[in-house]
Amino acid sequence: MVSKRIVLHFPHRLVNQPIVYRLVREYDLQFNILKAFVTPEEEGLMVLELSGKRDNFDKGIEYLKSCGVKMQPLSQDVVRNETKCTHCGVCVPMCPTEALTIDKQTRKVKFDNKKCIACELCVKICPPRAMEVHF
């Protein structure tokens, strides 16, 4: 079983197409939409967790590529600017997935991008603007 969080960029010509539906029906994949911005006549963006059997997953990814959907792993979209971060900890209680935690020994904020769902709460609350989300 494979499970990955990915960001899909849909060209405007695909916004009205049942792309995700086909992933479920034809490739037996499961999905959880974490965030979506879809506007007719514009590019669509969807952050989702996609999972299924390895062979089906790979075929589903190939299907997306053949349709012209651009993809990137979610972990590349959320970053912490280490030079800006003051480790104040304001972001920690705001994180719904505990991707941001305080290291008990060093008292520094740790960021686990594998737990991050790009909800952007940390970006909005971070005083030095060290948390950055790139879509």
C-alpha cells in the first residue's frame, strides 16, 4: 500500500473534468482532499493524500501526467526559513497535526513536513514569517 500527499496543478482546460473520479473508479485509489482551489477558466490546485496498491498508484500517476496535470510532493511546498525562525513557539499550539513541536531538550521548534497538511495556520500566526507555503 502506498500513501502520498501531493499537490496537483490542473490547467484551465481540465478544471471541469472528472479527473479524481477516474482515479477512484479506474485505478481503485483512495483520496482525501486536504485543500482545493478550483475556479472555472483558471488553473486549479488541489492538495490531496492519495493511496492504494503500488501498481494502481503508479498507473494513476501516469494517468494524471497523460492528462497534463502537473504534480509535486506536498513536502516541497511547506518550508521553514531557518534564518527567520526565532523558535518562539507561537506556531506550535496552532498546528492541528502536530507537525510543529517543541524539542524538550533544546527548546527549539521542530518541523515534521510529513505530518503537515498545508493548512497555513502557522504561516498566518508566525511573528517573524519564518513559515512559508509555496504553491
